Amino acid sequence: MSSMYQKLGIAPEVEAFCESVLENLKDRFQSIDSIAEYNQCKVIAAMQKERVDATCFAGSTGYGYNDAGRDTLERVYAACFETEAALVRPQITCGTHALAIALSANLLPGDELLAPAGKPYDTLEEVIGIRNSPCSLKEYGVSYRQVDLLEDGSFDYENIRKSIHKKTKMVTIQRSKGYQMRPTFSVEKIGQLISFIKEIKPDVICMVDNCYGEFVEKIEPSNVRADMIVGSLIKNPGGGLAPIGGYICGTQTCVDRCAYRLSAPGLGQEVGASLDVMRSLYQGFFLSPNVTAGALKGAIFAANVYEKLGFRVIPTSTESRHDIIQAVELGTAEGVIAFCEGIQAAAPVDSYVKPEPYAMPGYNCNVIMAAGAFIQGSSIELSADGPIRPPYSVYFQGGLTWYHAKFGIMMSLQKLYEKKLVELMR
């Protein structure tokens, strides 16, 4: 392996440092494999329950009436996540789109949206109206209230209680950290928050942004009273095969409204051609627990490598994991750029490209993104990104196999080492 890694551009001292880190991770990796096995059985059980067969892989065109494969896939998602209904469509372009549908479908003028976990992900700011945008919730008369986390990253229950009133229609809880150096919430903690909120106002709709969290634990937020869980198929549940799409799983009432918002009132889930993507959506979902496990191992490896080098990492090298994202605070723009150059250089696609910070749509500062992916923007594949702003943190995720995730982290360290931004120690 040493000669192979050297051929790929990894210096012997970088490889030796990384291998020394791996020696202590066998037990952690065994635990991840156990969770993946449980979740693999969960997916198989859902597919068998809904009697998936080869005819489900046939596509449809036009209106998509009587698309049995599409309808069966939605029942598979609902069975796996234990919800009343599911909307799983290639017409949902990304996670932000799925969240925008869920929000706009279930909030009316005069309602208020509460974010009890602090500021949401950057691309939702214009959806909500925190940053003004045409067609935002704010423009349609939906107000917004936010309760920041406490200094230790926990929920501020006292101020959450004070913020819930008769106009509070929906609560949005972002499971993953987004571009913030805060903890990702476990499903257990999300459940405690939902129970607290529903004790105060039982009819409030609790929506969880589940992006990057699917199959990391044995249970999902839908198992702890979330009314909706929302995510992207080019993240965990697509298994790296889904070419596009998003999902919304939840109560029948909430999902029906989401379907009306996605298509049109009166049409809902009855329309929406699946074209030729159904096989990929099914097979990707089937592979997802194992692919997620590989990405999770990569995140733990990254935390241990960079923590040993003295960088602040969230989660830490020993903390429990609730999503696939690893944040590393590099402290300089040069460090973030070098890290991303390494991830890009480790890619099977576009490895020769050098990523540069750019004004990306939906963000309020330049962002650098490294992703040499088979599916454009698929962040279950090896990728890293970050805003070019203090504290200059990079967010690493993905890897369709553990071995690719490992190589990506080694190459990120290689680039930092070449630019003398790190000193290796054993």
C-alpha cells in the first residue's frame, strides 16, 4: 500500500502519521458496522413489506399517472421511517427545495415559524426571509422567531418556552450543524425537544431537517414524534446512485399538503413522471446504510487526524456521531483552500481541477466546494466545503467507500503539509 499511496501523491510521512491514527479506531468502526447492519435489515424489511419487484423499476412519462414504482417507493420510505406517508420525487431538486416545500405547504399568512436550534443553514435564510428574497415566507406574511443555542450548544428551554405562543404554527429543527461550529443533535435530544414543545402547544408541527443524518443511528426523528422529516436523495438515502431528488416523510396531512405545493392543489401525488430513475432510487436506498457507514468512518478518521495535529474539531475524536459531517477549524483561508484542494485531488472525477472560493447562489459570502463526484453536488460522495469567513472552518463529508474517504483525508493532509500549514508528529 505504501508504494500505491506514493504513486497517488501521498508522502511516506503523511501515510505513516495517518496509519498511526487508525490503530486506535477498530472498536469505533466495529460499532458503526453494527448500526449499518441493523439499518440494512430495516431497509430490506420495508422493501419486502411493500412487495418491491422488477416492475417497480420501469419509468413513466408525461403526467405520470399510475406510476406503480413511484408509489411503491414512497410506501417503502414511509415503512422504513415509520411515518404515515412519504413524498419521494425526482422533481425535488435538492434539500433546500424539499425544506422550502415543507415550510410553504404547511405555513399560512399570519403563522409564525420558530427555530429553537438557532440560525438555520445559509440557503434557508432567503426561503424564510431572514435575507430578503422574492417568494420568501416573509413576503407571504409568515413571521419568524429564533432562539439561539446556549454557549455549550444545548437548547435554551427557558427562552423556547417564552417564544411559543398562539401564532406558532411550526417548529423547524436542523439536525446537522450546517456552517456552524456547534454539535449535531442526537435523535434522542431532538425527541426531548419535540416532547417539550408539544407539552406547551400540542398542535404545533415539528419538522426536522434530516440532511446528513439518515442511518447514522438506529432510529430517526420520525420515531420520536417529528411530524415531518426532510432530506435530499443526493445525500445519505440516495446511496450515491440517486441522480436527483428529495423526500418528505411524515403525517398524512403534512405530506398531502407538501404534494399539493410540489405539483398543484387537487393534483398532489397523483402526478409526476419518474422518467428512468426508479432503479437508481431503489438501489441507492438499499445501499444507503452501508455507504453511510463508510462516510461515518471517514468523518471519525478525519476528527482523529486533525485533532492530533492540534486543530479544533466538531465532533471531537471521541464524541458520539449523529451525522456524517466533520467540521475542522483550520483558522485561515489558506488552510480551508488547501484542505479542499486535497479532497478534489483525491476524487475519481475532476481530480485535476483546483477548487476556488466563489459567490455561490444562496450564500452571503464566498464559498469553496470540492466534489469530484459521479453525481453533481452529491455530498454522500467524497466532498468538502466551507465559507471563506472566520473562524475558517471546513466541513468534510461523504465517501462512497471507506477506502476512498480515507484517501481523501490523507490527501487533504498532504496539501496542508506541502504548504507548510501543518507539522507532523507521531
